[in-house]
Amino acid sequence: MPDTTSVVDTLDERKPYIELKQANKSGELACDNTSIAGAMSQRACVYSGARVALNPVTDAVHLVHGPIGCASYTWDIRGSLSSDKETFRTSFSTDMKELDVVFGGEKKLSKSIDELVELYNPPVIFVYSTCIVGIIGDDLQAICKEATERTGIPVIPVQSEGFKGTKSDGYKAACHALMQLIGTKEPEITSEYRINILGDYNVAGDVWLVKPLFEKMGIQVITSMTGDATADSISKAHGAQLNLVQCSGSMTYLAKWMKKEYGIPFTKVSYFGIEDLSIALRSTAEFFGSEEMMNIAEEIIEQETNRIMPEIQEIRSRLEGKTAAIYMGGAAKALTLIKGFRELGMETVIIGTQTGKRDDYKQISYQVKDGTVIVDDANALELADLLVRQKADLMVAGVKERFLAFKLGVAFCDFNHDRVIEFEGYDGFLNFARELDTTVNSPVWRYVGSKIGDSCTGKNGAEETTDSTAKAGTIKKIDGDNNMQKINPITLQQEPVA
């Protein structure tokens, strides 16, 4: 077991889940378990996991069988964009009430499906089960089967009762739903080289910066699951010769099934950062064994890198030496972010995920330096303590961690569902660099100060009042009133970015 006792003050049961990477320590981080009672997790539930993985199917009706809160909470949960239909942007619910809980909601569900078919005539309906449906025992499978036979439209159950596992189980429930569509139509073949993009959700339009790169290499992209995917394109996914899996946590399960069912191999890739994007293009060309394709890939890599590098280097000069904390839903994004930060001259000092597996954390451990904290299924208090202890200049995470960072006076970048600019592809990485430059070097930190150890001393301009009894690494007191009085709107507007 690694030496975990001195990392942060937390529950004894949580200590095996937080590791300080140290030389000559070979312990393994505890992970891939259900959350510990009493330690409020940042994780989402099974239902939420299914919803984030499946909801970007653009022309589907996504019907939530449960109380209205479940549908409201996850309404448009991904910032996924569509090139055509926008049906997925509307949240549908059976809106179960007390009487439905007592007498069952099966009739209400059947009626809801019929109404949606009449209103939208969708190519597919996904029906999500929630906690209460699992408790009262509505037969989702039977209702969906009857509805399919009655309407002639695939009505697919998503067994995602929130309490029955972790967010990862929700990913599997989404994959099971996709399995019922794949192979139901024959694909139109336009190239001898064909791929599927798995585990990309087209957040802010990411896929639109990646797909053209493969098409320029002469590759037909049959579907991207599930960002900007349609029921029709998913049904033809079995026509691909290779699956490229980016979000391994959500889509490796499906990729393994397609390999077994259709003989389609898969490889894990990332479209974020210059290095990983280059690897993705080269490894795809190598798979198809085409010299012409490899030459085109090399041309793309050289031209695009040369195009963005001058601005990347300029931004790097302002980010060099800054430290970053990463807390992601899955390990794939966390791993690729480590490389991205290095390309911008930054070091990772905290890295954690909600759903990482043992092999994921081994890879992470290989990638980070000694002294980096690695954490699984962290809660807000632990993350706050770690930000202070490690003196991070920046936190990259999702919306749940945004205010935690801001309250500590730490710059923040949303790498998750709510961002509105692309981070993938060459232009996406340039966007990412610009956003980090903007947030880390924002003049606001000069005035509001930081509660992160010495990181604000002398460079942020905010005065600290340090408690003489405070121990090293603990939060120092900030005189918020005095800091606020120092704000001069005119100066703020004229203050150049450092």
C-alpha cells in the first residue's frame, strides 16, 4: 500500500484513494469501487453516465422514465452540437408522480411513447430508467418491446437505475442501447478505408475539426459515436474497418463488443494536443498500410503544426512554469491533458478522475513527476485541500469544480460538457492555449488574491494576513474587504495581461 497518510486530512477509508507519487514507492492506488458513504463524491450516478454517453444522438427522442428532476438535471447535459437534427436538445420525461409510484408507471410510459411517435416520428426512441423505476419494478424491457412492435420504430430501453452502480455502469447501459442499433442497416461504401470515431461527443463542435483531417487522408468516417451521430449512421457502424476510441471509459466496452461481433479492431487515440493528434493520424495510416495515406498524414502534421506553432510559442512564454490540477470524469482526457500541459510549458501537480481503472492510474503514474498527487473519486473538500497543498495555478475540470477553484482564487478551465469552444484538432489546441493564457494571466487575480499558499505573494498584488500559527500548506487568511477596496475599475481596464 502506498504512503497515503500525509497527503490530505480525510476519512481513513479514503486514504488509499489518494497517492503522492514518490520515487521507490510501488503501491497501487485504490480505485474502480463504489463511492464511500459519508464522503460526498463528485461522481454522477448510473443514469447520468448513460445520459451523457447516449444523449448526443441528434435525431433520437430521449425519454426519461422517472420524476421530472432526473430529466431536468440532465437536460442537454452535453454541449454537443449537431450538423442537422436538434431533437436531442429537448428533454422528455414521463414525469412520474406519487400515484405512478404506488400503482406503477407502465401505462404512462406506453402513452408517452405513443404521443412522442405521433409528434416527432423519430428514427429511434431511447427510454432511460431512473432510480424509482428500479424500485417499483416497471418492466421497461416489455414496454419497449411492445412499443416497437406497435409503432414500427425502435424503442430501446436503457437500464440505468441510478443506484445500481457507478457512472461507469451508466456508460455500459448506453453501449448496450447502441448495440441494438448497430448492424441494422447496410452502409454506403465510398472509400476502401473506413473508420468509426468512438468516444467523441462533439462538444462545442470538436468532431468538425477532426473528421476533415481523416477525410483528407482518404478515409470514410462512417459515424462518430455519439457526437453528431444519427440513428442511421450508428446502424451502419459495422461497415468500418477500424474503431478509433478516444473516451476509453465510455466506449471501450462497445469497441470490444464490435471486435467480437464484427471483427473490427480498435485503437485508443486522442485528438487533443499536437503530439497525441499526430500519433492518431500516423497510427491510423499505419493500420491501413497505405504509403500515400502516410505521406498525406505527414503533410497535414507538418503544415498544421507550422501554422499554429508561432502563437503557441508566444502563449507558452506566458504560461511557462505554471502548475496545473486536473480532475476529469475519465482517465483518457486526464492522460492527454498531461501532454498538452507539457507542450505549453506547464507541469501537472494534481491529477484525478471519477472513473479511472487500475491500468489507467498506472499510465498516469508513468506520465507525472514525483510529488504529483494522484486521486480517485475525490470529494470537494479533498480537492480544495489538494489545491492548497500543491499550490496549483490552474484547475482544469468540469462545472462541479468551477466554483471550488474560483473561491480559492485559482484560475479555472472547463474541459468538460459546458465549454463553448473547440479544444480538439489543431485549432482546438490553439483555443485551449488561448483560454489558459486568458484565465491564468487574468488581471482579476491581482485584485481578488489567492488562498493558495504563497502563489499570490508578490505577484498578484493582494495583501495577505498570515496567521502566525498557521502550518505550512494550510490556507492563509485573506482580508477580502481590503482587497476589494483596492479594485480600481479604471486601472482594471487598463491593466495589461502579465
